[in-house]
Amino acid sequence: MFRGCGEFLDIKMLDHIIVAGETGDMFSMKSEGMMPSFHRKD
């Protein structure tokens, strides 16, 4: 849903980061290869 809204507004989602509350552990979907790569079109 959010990705569709972002595309409608021409906003690209570059990463999605999850931070664990108590431990502070972080998970980056981009680092894990779960997000597509976007290249700027100038």
C-alpha cells in the first residue's frame, strides 16, 4: 500500500529499516537484498 502511494506521489522507497526496541538490533531490507535498486534518471 505505501509503495503504491509513494509511486503515485513520485516518492521512491530506498530502504526499510526495522529497529528492535529493547535490544536496538537493526534490520535493513536493502542490505539483505530485499529492496529493488533505483537509479536516478537525470
